[in-house]
Amino acid sequence: MSHRGHLSHRVASTSGAVLALLLAGGAWAQPESEAPPPNLDFDNPATCAPCHAAVVAEWTRSMHAQAHHSKDPVYAGLRAVRMAKEGAAVAQGCDTCHAPRAAGPDDLSPAATNGVSCATCHTTAHVKAQGQGAARLVPFEDPKMIQGPNKARPGMVAPHGLGGDPPPHFVDGMSLCLACHEQLVSPKGVTLCNTGHEFGGLGGAFPDQRCIDCHMPIIEGPSGTVDRDQAHASHSFVGPHHRWTPAEQGATPPQPVEVEAAFDGGLLRVVLKNGAGHGWPSGFPARLALVKLVGLDAGGQPVWTNFKDDPLAESPESVLNAVFVDAAGKPTLPPFSVAKQRENRLRPGEARTVTYAVPAAVKAVKGKVLYRLVPPPAVKLFKLEGLPEAEPRPVIDFEVAR
Ligand code: HEC
Ligand code: HEC
Ligand code: HEC
Ligand code: HEC
Ligand code: HEC
């Protein structure tokens, strides 16, 4: 799908392109003999924009830029609930992934509020195999050093250090992501987030696709004035929030679910095929997807639905989610649970058939797959009422005639 071949080409190529860049007037990027680099604020991505504008604009729209509690109401909601129940200290643990450069849970400086910032990823010298969260991101000894997927071109000057050969985590397209996305287990031993393990490395459901192939697709245009290529890796990190945020420029990941529906006598068979490299939904354990069906009679009037008010009770097979329970067996928020009682999300590579008995009067069915960031009870608990994030958004529509 993406064209990453040019990246290795970029690593290898040399002076011809430097010349092309200078002719093109690459504003600040100059041969070593000229202007000394200005002092750069690593925690303010706006200061990267003169040279890396496209990437800065994409990142600004991404959830990595919103990962701090001052910007993401869903995260802020659960964080507040957990602080109220477990004490304020719990917030420090959240920061390791949501705001790794914060000085503490009360820090409201740009280093904190910029969440998973440029510096979080690009000052990383290596990723530790053990441990959890951003404790796994080990920074360069030189705090001014920056590294990306390419070797710096000879003679280029930047207001930051430039590395030589890129570290492996920029080459393998996965291990940097796994530092925060691999797995999160609660103190009670309940697995909350498991995206990395679901993905299972190369050779999984999509054998040649890595995290970045789907979430950082190569899109048109240079990444900024210092780039000599006409394409770059998108930094929108598109995921489910793109349904709530402004349109992304050609950087949508593959459709998460394909649907095929067909009547078979009195039965409607709906096949849901997972298009993600991991489970779907994945990540934050409260996510849910919902298959909603409306049956129309010969006159086109709605005469049947697969559920009315409570999908989980009326048509549990229509709900792709997980349910976590407390010691009394009552549903609760995943971090407070002692066990996972239900697991009905699509597995990686899964094509699942869900069968519905549809009354004879129904001549056609209109269907929708909807996605919710959080289920209705959590909307209340996180104080999200009235916000767009509280409502479901459509993923895909389909229609089938009898
Ligand atoms: C979550 C980690 C992460 C964050 C945050 C991040 N980057 Fe990147 N960046 C990457 C990865 C991974 C690549 C390599 C992608 C590839 O191999 O195609 C990359 C590539 C780049 C490149 C080269 C792009 C190209 O294809 O030519 C530039 C320039 C860059 N990043 C700058 C930035 C800036 C500036 C910011 C902040 C606005 C930023 N990055 C934020 C992970 C990140
Ligand atoms: C004045 C221009 C300038 C500014 C401002 C600037 N950079 Fe750079 N950056 C460069 C140059 C020049 C290169 C090397 C390009 C090359 O050799 O191809 C570079 C390379 C990079 C790379 C490596 C990209 C790759 O292809 O591997 C990353 C990542 C990066 N910069 C991040 C940042 C971040 C983050 C900031 C803001 C904190 C920033 N830069 C600010 C000029 C700048
Ligand atoms: C084959 C493509 C593909 C690969 C490979 C892939 N993803 Fe995804 N990912 C998707 C799709 C599609 C979605 C759903 C996006 C949507 O809802 O529109 C998704 C969703 C996500 C989400 C949000 C999950 C949720 O429901 O809240 C995260 C986080 C994520 N991916 C991280 C990763 C990481 C980390 C890797 C590598 C370990 C990875 N992905 C590999 C395609 C992929
Ligand atoms: C320092 C930790 C960290 C690293 C490293 C990291 N992420 Fe994330 N990522 C997060 C956090 C935290 C969120 C959730 C932000 C929120 O919703 O508040 C997130 C969210 C996402 C999402 C969901 C976006 C959406 O629309 O819901 C995707 C997709 C994603 N990351 C992909 C990646 C990929 C690909 C990489 C590797 C290049 C990566 N991440 C590296 C911490 C990280
Ligand atoms: C090991 C890294 C890590 C730690 C520690 C962590 N998170 Fe996250 N969190 C993530 C990632 C990665 C995502 C994105 C998953 C996805 O998009 O589905 C995320 C997403 C979320 C979301 C969903 C946000 C949204 O916009 O939908 C909430 C809520 C959340 N985290 C709360 C917390 C709280 C509260 C803490 C601390 C008690 C915490 N997290 C600690 C990695 C972490």
C-alpha cells in the first residue's frame, strides 16, 4: 500500500540532492561553514515548523498532540476518576505514556501539554526491551541530538544535532510504537491494552505491514523545506479519533472492518472482516463497535431492528467489545476490575459471521457499523455529556435485499 522504498533510497543518496535543496532555497539548512544554528526549544513543535512544516501540521491534529489531560477530555475523564478513587499519585504513571516529558502530574508547561511530542520520539536513542511505558524510551546523552529514519546528508546544518545511521527503532517501524502500545496490565493482573501482542510482529494477520505502514502512510509532498523528497511519512497517526477530528489529508488507515451481508432463507448472515493488523477495536479497553440493522418491508417502512435500547442485552453478538467485572461479578471500569468477563472484539485476521433471524415481512435490511470511544455509562462517569466524543460515529454503511 505505501511506498516506503524511497526511504532507503534517501538514506543512501548524497550530494546531488544537497545541491538541489540549496537551489530550491532550503531556508535554514546551510552548509556547515555558514550561519550557526539558532537555539531551539525542543518542547515547542512550532519552532520545528520553519524546516518541517508539513509534519508539524499533521502532528498537531494527531492524538499524540492531544494526549495530555488538558487537551483530551476522554483521557482527562478517566484520569480524574482514577485520581479520586486511587489518590493523586496514580496520575504520575499515566504521564509515562501520555506526557513523557512532563516534570510531574501538575506540570502545565509545553513539555507536558504537548503530550507525545516530536522530542518524545526523536530524542530516543534506544528502546528498552523490558519495562512499561515511556520508561522504555532512553534518550540520547546529548540533549540536543535528534534522530529520524534517515542518515543526515553530508554538510547539512540544523539547529539540533543530527545522528548518523538511524537507530533500529526508526528502521523496523514497530519497536518505537510498542514502547507505549505493546501492553498495559493492571496491578490486579488484568490485561487492559494489548495492541502490540495482538499484532504479534511481522508474519501476523498482515504479514508485511508494520505499525507505520498503516498509521504513518507515505503521503504526497515534502515534509518541510529541508526535505528533498516529494513524499513523506504522515504524522497524523490516524486512528479511530479521525471520525471526531478535522479531515486528514489522505492519511486514513485501511478501513477497519469490511462487511458482507446476504440473506439465506429466513436468516441474514453478516460477515465482519477485520482490516486492522491487531484486534478491532483495540487499545483502550472501553472502546466498542456496534452492528445496527433496520429491516424494511415491501413499502420501505421500518418493521424490525436487531435491538432497540440495550444492544448488549438484546443482541450481544452485535456488540464488539470487552466487559470487565469486579469481585462481585458486576461490570466495572477495566482498571478497577478483577477479570475480563466477555471478549467479543474481532481478533486479528478474523472474518466473523453473525447470523440474524429476520421476520418474513422484511424485504431489505439497512445496516451500519458504529464506533464508540466509550460506552454510555462511562460518558456519564467521565463527564463527557454534550461533547461530540460522547456520541457514536459511523464506520461503514451497507444494504441488502431479500
Ligand atoms: C510517536 C512518535 C513520533 C512523533 C511524536 C513524531 N515523530 Fe517524526 N517520525 C517518527 C517515525 C517512526 C518516523 C519514520 C517514519 C518512516 O520510517 O517512514 C518519523 C519521521 C520523521 C521525519 C522524516 C519524515 C520523512 O518521511 O521524510 C521528520 C522530518 C520528522 N519525523 C519530524 C518530526 C517532528 C517535527 C515531529 C513533531 C511535530 C515529529 N516528527 C513527531 C515518529 C514520530
Ligand atoms: C532551521 C531548520 C530546522 C529546524 C528549525 C529544525 N530542524 Fe530538524 N532538521 C533540519 C535539517 C537541515 C535536517 C537534516 C536533513 C537532512 O540531512 O536531510 C533535519 C533533520 C531532522 C530529523 C531527521 C529526519 C530524517 O529524515 O531522519 C528530525 C526527526 C528532525 N529534524 C526533527 C526536528 C524537530 C523535532 C525540530 C523542532 C524541535 C526540528 N527538527 C527543527 C533542520 C531543522
Ligand atoms: C494492516 C494495517 C494495520 C497495522 C499493521 C496496524 N494497525 Fe493499528 N489500526 C489499523 C486500523 C484500520 C485501525 C482502526 C482505525 C479506525 O478506527 O478507523 C487501527 C487502530 C489502531 C489503534 C486504535 C485502536 C482503538 O480501537 O482504539 C491503535 C492504538 C493502533 N491501531 C496502534 C497500532 C500499533 C501500535 C501497531 C503496530 C504494533 C498497529 N496499530 C498496526 C490498522 C493497522
Ligand atoms: C510515548 C508513548 C507513545 C509512543 C512512543 C507512541 N504512541 Fe501512539 N499513542 C500514545 C498515547 C498516549 C495515545 C492516546 C492519546 C489519547 O487518546 O489521549 C496514542 C494514540 C495512538 C493512536 C490512536 C489515534 C486515534 O485516532 O485514536 C495511534 C493510531 C497511534 N498512537 C499510533 C502510534 C504509532 C504508529 C507509533 C509508533 C510510530 C506510536 N503510536 C508511538 C502514546 C504513544
Ligand atoms: C503504557 C503506556 C500507557 C500508560 C501508562 C497509560 N496509558 Fe492511557 N493510553 C495509552 C495508549 C497507547 C492509548 C491509545 C489507545 C487507543 O487509542 O486505543 C491510551 C488511551 C487512553 C484513553 C483513551 C483516550 C481517548 O481519547 O479515547 C484513556 C481514557 C486513557 N488512556 C487513560 C489513562 C489513564 C487514566 C492512565 C493512568 C492511570 C493511563 N491511561 C496510562 C497508553 C498508556
